Amino acid sequence: MNRMKELREAKGLSKSAVAEAVGIASSAILKYEDGITQPSVYAAWKLARLYGVTIEEMMGYDRRKGN
């Protein structure tokens, strides 16, 4: 499962609620979660703040694994 989707579901938020909180289209959230597109730096920053994680954590980056 996509890390962004995991974080959204852990917070109990719908795609539309996230989209409204961040100020982007709910279709963009779907594309991010499905791996179709990547969020801009600004959108990633806003999403990470909403989820209470770093951008690296949100994107699934693990420094120990180097991915």
C-alpha cells in the first residue's frame, strides 16, 4: 500500500478532506496515492505537515535502506 494512503487512512481522513485541507484537487490525491504523479515540493510539504511526518517519511524513504 502507498505510504501516503496509509497516513491518510491512519488519520481517518477522506481524499476530499485532505484535498480541501491542502488546497488541491481530490483527483490529485488519488494520483499521488496511486503513484501516477508525485506532489510538488509545496504540496508534499503541506501533506507531510497534515500527516505529522517528514516528507521523507511520507514518500517512504528509508535512509537505512538507502531508498
